[in-house]
Amino acid sequence: MTEVLQWNDGALVREVERLSGTAVSACFQCHKCSTGCPIGPDMDLLSSQIMRLVHLGAEQDVLESQAIWLCASCEACTTRCPQGIDIAAVMDALRMLAVERKAALPDAHGEQFNRSFLSSVRHHGRVFELGMMAAYKLRSGDVFSDVDKVPQMLGKGKLSFWPRRSNVKQVRDMFRRAQQEDEPA
Amino acid sequence: MRYAFFPGCSLESTAWDFARSTQAVCQALGIEVEEIPGWVCCGSTPAHGTSASLALALPVFNLQKARAMGRPVLTACASCYARLRTANHAVRHDPKEKQRAARITNQPYDGSVEVHHILDVLVNHLGLDVVRAAVKRRLSGLKVACYYGCLLTRPPEVVAFDDAEHPTAMDRLVAALGAEPIDWPYKTECCGASLSMTHADIVSRLSHRLVAMARCAGAACIAVACPLCQVNLDMRQADARKNHGELPETPVFYITQLVGLALGLSPEQLGLNALSVRPDGLLEQLPMPVVSQQGMENCSCCCDAAAEEPRNRSRGTVPIFAAGGRENGTVPFGRAGGSR
Ligand code: SF4
Ligand code: SF4
């Protein structure tokens, strides 16, 4: 950690603050966010530890952590932080940075799911669940989990065989313009 | 009351029963809803974890369509609700976000369209007195754990129709139906939401904890207002039982299904056949007295009788989890001497 301290020029904290729009540097390590986090027991780093590592500029530790992909965006931390830090937005920002900087993703399932979901939206305007699930399974190689649920869901009319399309062209244009907006100036 | 209905993708597929029951209840209560033509996905969690611009633009596009209808928006999905409100909040409070939304959607938007959740509409717009007066079959004796989950009440600056840590809207609504909302501590704990796809093991642990606690507190069923909560607690209940031990079969209703039952609507009109844990046995046990006189509340004729009714209260154990998700002992559930 001493090594990290010596190298730290505050670049990471500035970048995360810019992306998340919240004052990560205000965190005074009370750990309230971590105590209420439902996923905490499964995380390799707790949310308060992530805040501290961002202060310390430990980019690799943070971007390669599983925790940023395990966060369920439940906003319990954001609601409770005494410093008013939007921790869930910090998690979003770190996910984006991890993809942008191609940090080795130890838990890429979250990223693969996001890509499959958004590509479904881009193609159809709405999520086509069956297609999205198939795409995710191919991307992640996690082919067999939950296959037992599919017949049950089809039987109950919960999955459709066909996408319901809506405003496809406009949605595609929005995706393109959003990507331009997100490109670093 | 007229609303522009934003169903969202889940309500077209996995949660069609939520859509059907919402529309049936609105119709029965004289709330006029019209679907927003040409609505698109709100982006949900994947968009805000991938691109801030997309997470802003997709909801704004839908809000612009609703503005053309000149009505406030009604949603049932808690996730769509949070995304639409978040985008509105950003556009209203940050001129830069407003400009960005206009650039991406190619249309200006000022954040003027109000967005409401069905629970807010039933409890605060329509009012509990109107609901109470419309009840045809009181759900007497039904003990319900009202589960709000994460996004219905959080973050409070954005959603704000109820308390973030101790919401009561659903409990009050359930009481107005003649059922009994139970006190329990996990009202706003997260079920793991979209981790359902990527980390079913975590969701299984969380849903086991939630259902076990609901039973422990005396509930016979759970009411939810979010498609993800419903899938995680209902469809994944069998997995939770397999992975984490004993758990009584616990039906998980959409709140609109419970309201519909009390309004006298049929199981078909409410899509009850879509539930994985069948509620038939539970509903058969209920006296469900037909209300002949309107506005009868806490009448001694049926409410007291319902309280005396012998009930199969489940008993068993709830595992306690230590850090790392390991099980660390159990506590009994079901009140002492509960099954008479
Ligand atoms: S609750 Fe806020 S101040 Fe406390 S540790 Fe978490 S981020 Fe820091
Ligand atoms: S938003 Fe993420 S980090 Fe915060 S409490 Fe929920 S799961 Fe934990």
C-alpha cells in the first residue's frame, strides 16, 4: 500500500468523480455503506474499501475486483451514506472504467450480460428475453444454468419466441449518438 | 384519473401477469390508462452500468412520447419507475444533462412529465377510502409480508413517495383489503435483482433469507411490486429451498393481484396461473367474506371469526449467515405453539 501512496497523483479519484458526478473524496470511512450491503458477504472488496482504494489510486485492485460486478445497484449505500456520496453511481463509473481500460475482468458475467441486454435493445427497441438469454449464454459459456426454467417459463407464457419491435431506427440512432457523447473529449 | 401507461419489457414477458392485473385493477377502480404508443426499453440496470448517456436518453425518449399524450406516466415495474424518475431528476436539476438528453434524442425535454408507480397511484392519488369502499371480498385472515425491495423507495431524492427505510404504503393498502400486513425487518432489503441472470447462487441465498424471514414473522404469503422481486422470490424459491434448506411453499403475489382478488376479479383476470408457487391452497383456506355493505371496516362479523380460524402456520428454521455466505446456525420460525 505504501507503494500505491507514493504513486498516487489523484488521477483515479478525479476520473471516478467526473464519471459518477459524486464526491468520492468526501468518504471518511465510516463503513456504513458496507454494513448494509446485501451482497457484502459475496464481495472480495466491500464498498467502503473500494472508496478508500480509489482515494489511494489503486486502479488495478479496484478495476479488477469482482465486487464492482457483483453490486446489484440496490442503492442502500447511496441512501444511507452520511456524506451524501452516491456509491451506486461510483460502482457504475468503475464498471465503465473497467471496460474502457480493459482491466482483466475476473467476473465478466456482469459485463457479458450488460452487452447482451443492450444489444437486444439496440436491435429491437425492447428486450427480447429469449434472444437475450441465448446471446448471454453463448458469450458467457454458462450454457446450462437455468435451462430447466425455460420450459416452465414458456409454458406460463413468460417468454415469447418473437421479438416485439419498437422504434428500431430511432433507438439505433440514439445508441450511436450516446456512444459519441461518452467518448472522452 | 388518466395516465399514460409505460409497461416496460418485463411486463410484456416474464411479468405479463403484473401487466394484466394492473390493467384489470385500474379498470375496476375507474383509473383510465392508455399505453404509450411506441415506447422503448428504459435501459434498466445494464444501461446505467454501461453508459450514462444511454441511461439518460432511453427514459427521456419515452417521457417525450408521454408528453405528447398530455398525461402523467404510470408504471408498475419498480425498475422502470426508478429509471424514468432518475432521468427526470437529472434533466430537471442539471442543465448540462438536459442539453445532453436533447442532443441524443434530437428533441428538447424539460422534465415536466410526472412519473408515478401504481402503488403511489392507488394509495395516494386514488386514496385508501376509495379502495376500501370498492372491496367486494375482504381478504380476512391473510397474513401478508409487504416486500418493497430496493428501487421503489430508493434513492429518496428521486422516488420519494414513501419512507426509504420504513415504507408503509403497501402495508396500508393490504390492510384496506381486509388482509393483515405483518411486521418484518426485510421490507427494503435487496433480492439481488438482475444478478438473477449472472449469479443465481447469490440470488438464491438472498431470496431464501427473505422468504424465511417473512415466514418467521408469521406471513403466509408475500406481496411485491417489482417483476425482478417476483421472479427471484417465486420462480427461484425451489432453488433456494434446495440450496439453503427447508422453506415452506410461500406464494408471492404482485400487489395488484391481491387488490384484484379483493375487488372480486377472477384468477384469470389477474393472471394467477403465471405464479410458480401455486396460491390456490392458501386462498381456499381464507374465509373471504363477501362484503354486502360498502365501507365495512373491522366488522366484528367476519374479522374476529377470521382471527379464530385455525391456520396451518408453518414452522421450521431460518439459517443465519455469516460473512462469506456460510451458514452459521439456525433459528426456529413459526411462533411457539403456532399450529393449533
Ligand atoms: S457510507 Fe459514505 S462515508 Fe461511510 S464509508 Fe461508505 S462511502 Fe464512505
Ligand atoms: S448498491 Fe451495490 S454496493 Fe451499494 S448496497 Fe447495493 S449492492 Fe451494495
